[in-house]
Amino acid sequence: MRTQRPLFRATWAAAGLAVLLTLSACGGNDEAEAPQKLSETEHNKADVTFATDMIQHHAQALSMVDLTMDRNLEPEVQELADSIRAAQSPEIETMSGWLQEWGEEVPSTMRDHVNGGHDGHGDGEDSSMSDSMEGMDDDMPGMMSAQDMDALEKASDAEFSDMWLTMMIEHHEGAIEMSETQQDEGRFKPAVDLAGTIIESQTAEIDTMEKLLG
């Protein structure tokens, strides 16, 4: 018995220390992983970046949708293009309103350069997609280059649909990446909520496009 007591006591001491270390570690993780506190009225730099960049990102998607006009597309592809226009046009207006309320500059977009942002029809001037992207930021995730947009615009009817779907999938993946960053770093709750909507809707559209390609 004398030889067993020290071992018994040591075992309980070790167990107690392990419990204390576990509780301490759990408390530290909770504090480190505390989510960003959201506000219905206050915003931060991440919110401004999200709205500014996503306006330009959405505008390029709408320019890609504009290129579907007067094309002989499968009904499913045309329906998808119409759905993208219906969702993203109002989102641009919403984000522009936020920037104005915050006293921030609303960025110009490639659609402004082409035609003042109206349905892809210009005033008769010959303007290529590369011209419309002059000064635009194409470093955002999923953004097409001027060369990509020109290639899509000049694609034959036989090539256009698959090219458009492939490019739009990449474009949507970029928007989802930007939206995930907003969810992690944003403070303005309506902007964080919009990011969630973009993730949900564009993930579903990617699934549709992949099926159309496959």
C-alpha cells in the first residue's frame, strides 16, 4: 500500500492538470474565434471595398449577359442569362446607394464606358470590349481580361455558348470568393447579408452551368 499511494496521488494530480489545460485552451479558442460584431448602421473599410469591387464585378457579368443578345442560344442558357441580369442589376443599385450614403465614390464600370449601362446597345459607335475596360480593375477574383471579353464578343455562334458558360463559372467563383471575404471581415450587416445571398445564388447557378456544359 505504501508504494501505491504516491502513484495514486500523482495520477489524480496529472488528471487535474489536464482538465485545467483543456478548459484554458477552450476559453482561448472561443475568444480567438469570436465573430466580427455586425451593425445595421456602421461600416468599415472591408464594406467599402466589397461594395466598390462588387459593383465592377457585377457590371462585367452584365456585360457578358449583354453579349447573349441576338445570339441563337439554347433556352436554358438564355434563361440563366436573364436570371443573372435580374439579380445583379438591383444589387449594383443597392451597393451604389451604400457608397453614396457613406460619402464614398461610386466606381465607373465597363458598362458605363460602352453605353451608359443600358442593355448592351450603344449609340452606333464601334466600341470593343477591350476599349470599354480601359482603366478597369481586372485583378479581382474571376474578372475576365479585355482579351477574354473581346474573344467572347467575336466568338462564332457554335463556340459562344460553351465559352460563355465556362467564363461565367470562373466569374461566379470569383464573386463567391469576394463574398466570403466580406463575411469574414465586414461590419455592415446588410452588406454581409448580401454577400451570403451572392454565395447562395451564384453557387446554384454554377451548378446549373456545369450541368449545361456536361
